[in-house]
Amino acid sequence: MNILLTGGAGYIGSHTAVTLTEAGHQIVIFDNFCNSDKSVLDRLERILKKRLPLIDGDVRNTALIAQTLEKFQIDTVIHFAGLKAVGESVDRPIEYYANNVQGTISLLEAMSLVNVKSLVFSSSATVYGDPQYLPIDEEHPTSATNAYGRSKLHIEEMLKDVANSDREWKIICLRYFNPVGAHESGLIGEDPNGIPNNLVPYIAQVAIGNLEKLSVYGGDYPTLDGTGVRDYIHVMDLAEGHLAALNYLSTNPGWIAVNLGAGKGISVLEVLNEYEKASAKSIRYSIEKRRAGDIASCFAKVDKAKKILGWQTKRNVHDMCASGWLWQQYRKNLP
Ligand code: NAD
Ligand code: UFG
């Protein structure tokens, strides 16, 4: 199949590009590099021994998307492109709605113009808001506590309307839990700008010596060791989830949402411990007060992915930390 990856130069998109290419699909990357670097194309070439075609553009450029869909005879689009920092979305909501919601509208306009009606959308566990029960299944009520989450919810709802309006559309919303880790080569990985907000990129910076210590946000949650619990998923497992979603879409019209997680909660201290083992470094930390807006625990029920997509995770938290550490060491020497 010919597949367009919007935001394909980013963290999850680049790993998915590897998995899909290795499965025999023809990939085209469409990215404006607002949160990624063009050198990822060189590194993908080293992994794949093949240069992936790139369109440097913004998804809000409807004409350019339509042109790209036609030029490469695209069958399916995977829509990763978007802004994703929760805190930033609270300060700059207009940018988030413009990029995420308007970007998706532009993509849908282009797709319907040239009659490409198959779409995988990068959604998030954030659409569940504060969990009312655990593990979280796809029937859990949705809500949003910030502009980022609300942009994902708006898009999911919009996509449902589109699928209801025309039976030719095939749309799957993949609700990712907490993606971490890197490709086993260590040549691509997560590359956040500035001081990381997320746990594993922050731990990596402490391990490599760029940051002094990790602040563990809260040691008094009602969890096994008092620290926050999340469902961490290896980014290569996540990439394989996209491959499974494409297979599902090929025969299933309509709209569906599916959780992609490991289905298991891991605490901050457990992650820290695994990262110490993987990196053979001692990682300094202190327990601080809870971060505003955080929840105690969040993990997925993954039965639907297993049943409908025939997919489940294969890698464990050690694999996540070991691959992440390999990438971290490679990344420190990048220009
Ligand atoms: P990322 O920032 O690494 O990748 C996003 C890519 O999209 C970047 O390369 C960026 O340059 C590009 N982009 C952004 N706006 C664009 C636009 N208007 N036009 C063209 N390109 C644009 O993020 P990621 O972690 O790879 O996330 C991919 C998707 O998955 C996002 O939609 C994100 O919201 C979603 N998601 C991520 C996580 C996570 O923790 N990483 C969790 C749940 C959902
Ligand atoms: N944490 C720390 N110290 C840090 C960073 C995080 O203790 O420096 C803790 C948090 O309190 C939480 C856990 O590590 O208990 C995970 O935090 P992350 O920031 O890595 O991830 P979140 O689960 O808070 O949020 C992530 C994405 C959101 C997305 C959500 C659900 O950042 O965009 O997962 O998918 F909405």
C-alpha cells in the first residue's frame, strides 16, 4: 500500500515509518518540521537502506496535501501531525486548535477532494480525562482537562461525523497510552526540545549528565510505592499497532477507537529502577509535591486491540529503557 504519514518525521511517525517499510509498504513523509529535524530522514535511510520520499509542508496547506495524495497514489493516511505539549496547550490554546483541529479539517478536505477515504488518527489516552475506573476500556466516558486533550476529542468526534456521512470512509482512532523507548538501532528516538516534561526523557537527561536530578512528582499516591502509575508502551510495539490497524482498515468501513497500551501499570520508581539497570548509572531523585493536574494511576484495557487488531505488546519496560538509553548516547553526539 502507499501510505502518507503526516508528522512522519516525529517520534512516533519515524518509528512507524520503519515498521511499515519493513512490512513492504511504500511510505511518504509529510512534515513541516516544527517539532522534528530533517536529519531523521538520513537516519531512517541508514536503518532502511532506502530514502523515503519527503514533502516539506504544513497539513493546513490543503492544496499541497491533495497534490501529494494524487502524486503518490496514496491509499491510506496516518495522521500524526499535531502539537502535543499539555502545559503549552493551556497557555496557547489557539495554536493548538489551529494546528490540531484545523490541520485535520484541511487533511479531510484534501482526502475527500481526491477520494482517499482511509485514515488512521493518533489519538491519546488523554481523551478519558480523570479515570473513573481502571483499567480504562474504550467505553470509558471521554472528557478533557486541557486544550490539547480537547483538540483530540474534537477531532475524534469530527471523524465520527465524517464516517457517518459516507459509508466509504474507514477511520480508526488509536488512543495511545505512554509511548517510550526507541528503535533497537538507537539511530532514532524521542527528541524533545529544551527541558523534557515527560518522565522517561527527563530520566534520560539525568542519566546522561545533562540534568542534576529527577523530581518525582508525588510520593503519597494510593499506589504500590506512592508514586504515579502509567501504562508505558514501547514505541516499536506502538508502530506495530499501526500496521495491525492498517490491516483492519482494509476490510472495515466506519469509525472505531482502540486503545494501544501494554495493559499494565508501572510506577515512577519502577521506571527509574529499570533505567538505572539499563544505563548502569545511578540516577539521583527526590520526592517532591504532586504535579498539578496529575492523576494517580492510568492504564489500559487492551482486549479490544487484541481481538479486533490481533495485536498486543511484545516488549517490556527493560526493552524500553535499554533502547532509549542507546538512542540517548547516539543523540548526544548529533549536531
Ligand atoms: P512529535 O512532535 O515528535 O511528532 C509530530 C510531528 O508532526 C513533528 O515532526 C512535527 O514537526 C509535525 N507537525 C506538527 N504540526 C504539523 C503541521 N501543522 N503540519 C505538518 N507537520 C506538523 O510527536 P509524537 O510524539 O510523534 O506524536 C505524534 C502524534 O501522536 C501526535 O498527534 C500526538 O498528539 C499523538 N500522541 C503522542 C503521545 C506521546 O506521548 N508521544 C501520546 C498520545 C498521543
Ligand atoms: N513524572 C515525574 N517527574 C517528571 C515527569 C513526570 O515524577 O519529571 C511522573 C508524573 O507525575 C507521572 C509519570 O511520571 O506520574 C508520567 O508522567 P509523563 O509526563 O511522562 O506522562 P503523563 O501520563 O502525565 O502524560 C502523557 C502525555 C500526555 C498524554 C498522557 C496520556 O504527556 O500528553 O500521557 O496519554 F495525554
